[in-house]
Amino acid sequence: MRYAQGGGLSDERRQFREDIRMTAAERFALGEPSPVIAKELRVSVRSVQRWRRAWDKGGQRALRSAGSASPPRLSGAQFAQLERELAKGPAAHGWPDQRWTLSRVKTVIGRRFYKSYTLQGVRKLLIWHGFSCQEPTRRGVERDEERVTGWVKETWPQVEGPRRRSTPGSSSRTSPVSR
């Protein structure tokens, strides 16, 4: 299952879900039917059926959480250090412009913490901590507004061509009605 913020469950949420499965296991032992358990625990019948099959094979141990799929490789303190490094800007790390890219962040992580991430891993790490892709807020210094305005007024209408005018019977959807 994918989660909206790009990460998995928190430890608290994982424990909450495990508690629900343990409650279901107690009710399996009492012989209650799956639809009743599902309704009272506010989960799907299909989930309860899946849990029951696991419980039949391995008991309550089979319903325990396996933990996080992949624990974060940067601790909270290390990520706070990374945030401070990113706040300094790319120029402070030797890049000529002020654009952070995933490969640049990956390089900073490697240099600072001696940890290797994939680009996708860096993206997930940043999204997990609330970062997002951003568009530049300022226009390029080289942009000439007068030339852009002139192009829009003079050149674009020629490129676009004349607009088709609608006249009675000109649409391909209408057909002349003869009476």
C-alpha cells in the first residue's frame, strides 16, 4: 500500500494496526464469524479473512507486525544536519547555480554522512520530511519582456492561423435538415 506522504506507517500507527489484529485473533479463538469481527473492528471482511488464514497457520505470532519495511538510513539528527546544509544553498557546496537537484542532494548526503542513496531514495527521503518539487519563483535575468510581448502580438497570430468561424451548417456535427 502506498501512502500519501510517500512514506510508510509511523511506529504508533503500526502498533495501532497490530492491536486491531490481536483483537481479531482473540475473537477468532471464540469462533466469531469474519463479517461480525470486520464490522465491529471497522475493517474489511477480506482483511479479517486474510488474518484468519494467517492465524490458522501460525497463531497470534503470524499477526504481529514485521516492523518497518526499510528503516530510514539517516537519523532525525542527521536529517536536521542535512537540512542545515541544504539551507546554505548549492553554491556553498561548490555548484555554480542555485538549483538543488536530486543528484546534488545525493552527493551532499554521501560527502557528509558517508551513506549511499539512489536518486529515487533521495526523493522519497525528502518527500517523507515534507520537501516538494518547486518551480523557480523568479524569471530569468536574460528575459526581455518587450520582445516577448511583441512576439505574442505579431508572430503568434501568424503561427496560429485564422480562427475558424462557425456558420450555420459548418459544424461536422450538424447536418442540413431538408423538409
